[in-house]
Amino acid sequence: MRRAASLLLQKAAAAVRESATGRAADGLAVLQRRASAAAGGARKGGGPVRRPAEQMHRGRGGAAFEAAPVVLTAEELAARERTNYLLGAGLIAMSAYGYYIVSRPRGGDGVPTPSPEHLVNWSGTHECQVQRFYQPETLEQLEATVKQAHTTGRKLRCVGSGLSPNGLAFSEDGMVSLGLMDKVLDIDTASGQVRVQAGARVQAVADELRGHGLTLQNYASIREQTVGGFIQVSAHGTGAAIPPADEQVVALKLVTPALGTLELSQDQDPELFQLAKVGLGCLGVVAEVTLQCVPAHRLLERTTVNTAREVRKAHAQRLRDNKHLRYMWIPSTDTVVVVTCNEVAEGQEPAVPASKYSEEQQLAPLRTLLRSRLSAEQAAEVGGLSATQCRDRLLALGPLDAAWVKRVNQAEAEHWRRCEGTRVGWSDELLGFDCGGQQWVLETAFPAGTIEAPDGRDLAYMDELLRLVASHNVPAPAPIEQRWTAGSSAGMSPAAGAPGSLHSWVGVIMYLAELEPEQRQAVTKSFQQYAELVERQLMPKYGAVAHWAKIEVPSDPAQLAAMQQRLASRYPVAAFNAARRRLDPHNILGSPMMDALLPHTAAPAEAVAA
């Protein structure tokens, strides 16, 4: 099985490259079938079974959110394929291997039979040889699995799509996946709410909602997350007035070790509800989620290239004027790619001028630089590569050569200048973007005033970060991405704050794709030094904390102590750990990572007995 899965991942990588020529859709379908077969899946269709649309519980109808179903045109489907091709093949193969293994009930206890598995996260930065891997298909099987773990004292971490760069969900002792609990259970158009099983993929939910004239309020860069993982780590998109994904949660069904299944909402145990929305898998296994939706809408996206000075001049107004705003800073160049998205009024068809450059001309700066370093035979293959694929191959030629990385960044800056323009599409299509290949990433979040009165700390942070990169000669590739959200009411969200508060998110990155093993080790060490600069010189000054899916446990005890102190000063750790002791007194849902970051003592024996 492991050999088959390894081959699948190789085929996935090939499919990613092949998709640049427009053959992605067929390749993904083939991979999904092959992946399920290699994983030993016995379900018809080869992949996780999704309930047919006609069998779903439909909404009750209503005026507030009622809208005509929206049908995807061929052009829109093609646009979605182009947006998602980079991740699709690899995720399907990896998911089928690691997560979509069908296990059968054992005896009469309803607990699925576990299997040992070797799991690797999407970034290729963490792997886990898990002894017991469970995949329940029903709530009853999930409850029995959690109860058995509690009774026996065996660890059980819940895993989603394996997208977290830090392997947050990994535990060698035991893991449970909700990959087979992926149904959309109810869409209520009157309230604009959707109830889903936590294993449902964000994109699958968006597709179902489209037929009811609804969509989610915001989307992260990747839509292959499970809904459970999406909310548990406080995933976010961008928009100064839009909070992270956890703020869309209206109700939760939480399967806990000690207290069984709990229904949580603002009306049912509101204090625990606010903690559990971003529970990091430590308070219970999220089985179902009810999300507040908004009417489906199209967006007009504008991409422009600015200098840093131009960004500073227009920044406060941009935050107020644009529903979604994203900056991509390109190190060692005075280049900032500015991407804005705003709603298109129903019935309007904005003019979308044709680009000044053909696709070939847009990619020429990157392809030309790459060809200059390759043999004639190798150069012949460059014409089929996308911008991110060119970047991966360029960086692989000298990932730690700061001068070379600057040249690559300069070529990417020119590429973006040629990509200035506009496009129109549905929000779930335009708000995602191509993140590139396997990577190390550290993303931090920090308060930046309010949307009406930004305090300027977001741009000051960037100024200091770019100076650190220059002064330490960091081989920092592009982009350094900057986004914004409003505050979240969930205490454990990195953007926890009052309504109207403004929070900036900044991600630094180094790529691992196309690298040989010894190169990967060297890049990993370099990235750790890069991240340490951010952690020591910027995060304390700006009150920043790391995204939960991108935080790494320091090996140095002093650094770990500093991180624990920073987390304790930012989050309600005492209340969170008290809830852990009450809901999971044996700490079966913990892991070495979570226990290192949020240390706590187990509940006394008499409390457990009670």
C-alpha cells in the first residue's frame, strides 16, 4: 500500500505539471480512481461517497436569501480547473492514500478497525507513522471510536486534509479522519445557513451552495480543506471587514471523550462554544458544523503593481474601499503586487479589457531566465511550465544563493507587471490562488488598529521585515504575502478581537519543490534561521502570534519558553486548558506538539471518576 501511494504521489506531481497544458480534469478523475484502488477502498466510484443532490435534505425556502440556482458555464468550469490544478492531483492522491482508507466495523462495538499508516502532509515537511488510523463513516462509529480511546487511554488526534504545514493533526499513537463523513446535510435558504459533516471539503460545500444562490462569506487560498480543519485552526482569507472562517460558525456538534456528544452554539453553552470554534482538535472531535452563508456573488478582481511608496500613500483608503485586499511583496525589488476584489452588482457586466500581453509574453521573464540555465534539451520543456512551476525550477538551481534568488525575484516582478489587469468570477473561484509547490511557511497575525483608523503597524512590520531580509542577506523568495481580517469572537483565534478591529497576517516562505534531499535539508535549516529572525525581532514588538497551522515547536528550551509565554499572554490558555481537563481528562486528544505549546496538567483522578 505504501509503495502504491508513493507511486500515486509521483503521478500526482506529473499530473500537476501536465495540467498546465489543459489536461487537468481528466487526470484528476483518473488519479482519484487509482488512488482509491491503491488505498484498498471498497466504495463504488473509487472516492469518498457523496450523497447525490436529489437525496440531500433541501432548505425550506425563504425571501431573505432565496435566489435562483446558479449554473457553471464551461468557461467558469475551466477557470476553476486552472485555479485548483496545482493542489488537486496531489491532494486527491494523498487523501486517498492516507485518509480515504475504508475500515469495517469490528464486532459489535461499532468501532472501525484501525490500520497502521505512513502519512505525509501536503508541504512534505512532516510525516507520521501512525499505529492506529480510524475512518468512521457515521456519527455512531465516531462516538464509539472516541469512547474506546477514552476508556483505554489511547491517543486519538483528528486529521483533516493534511494541509497544515506543521502537521498539527499528526500523532503516532492514533488518528481519526472524517474523510468518509463528508456530506452536506441541510441547506436552509430562509436563514442562509448550511449544516455539513466536518469531513466535507470546502470546495464541495461551495459547489452545493451555488445551486441555492449561496456561498461562504470568505475563502482561504486553498479550498481542499475539510470544514472541520478550516474552522479549528481559524483559517482566513482576506478582507479588512471580514473575520476568519470560525466566525461563520453558528453551531457545532462536538464528540468529547468524557462528556459524549455536545451541541454547542451561542445559545447552548456559549462560553465553551467560543473556545471550541477554534479548539485545535483538543476539546473534542468536531462532527458537524452549521455555517452562516451569504448570497452567491461575483467579484471584479484588479491586479496592479505598485512601489512601496505608492502602497503607503493609498493603503488606508484601500483598506476601507475594497472588500478583499491582498499584497504580495517581492523581496529585493521595489515591487508590491496589489490584488483587490469587490462585488459585482447583480445584472452588471463590468468591462474587462484585454491584457496588453499574451500568456507567452507574461511568462517570458521567468521562462527566459530558466532557459538561460538549462541545456537545449531541457529548455525545450520550459514552454509548458506555469509561473509557479518556473519559480520552483529556478529556485532549485540555487535556493540559498541570495544573489540568484534576487534575480528570480526580479524576473517574477516583471512577470507580474505584465499580468496587470482585471477579471470577473464567482467569489469561491477568485479568492483562492496558486500557492506554489511544497514549502516551509511562517504566517503571523497581529492587531493593526481598526478599519476606520488603521494604526500603520501593518506597513511598519513589512518595512522592518524587508530590512531584516536585506541586512541578513536572507535568500527570501517571493512572495511575502500580506492579508487582513476583522476580529474574531473565538478566544483562540490569532485574530481574536472586538468587532471592527483590524488584524494583519504576513507569511514568509521558502520552497522545497524540485529539490534533492540534501538541498531540502539545507533549505529547512535556512528557513529556521529566517523564521527565528521574525520570531525574535518582530513578533514580540508587534504582539504577533503564528497561524495555528504554521507554528513550529522550537527545539531550543529558551525559545520554547518564550513561545509559551507569548501564547499565554495572547490567548485564554487557562480557560482552554480547564476545558481540556473537563472534556478530555486523559488528554487523549493531545499530541506532543499541542502539549508543548499549551502545557497543562491532567485532571485529578477523583475529577475523572466524577
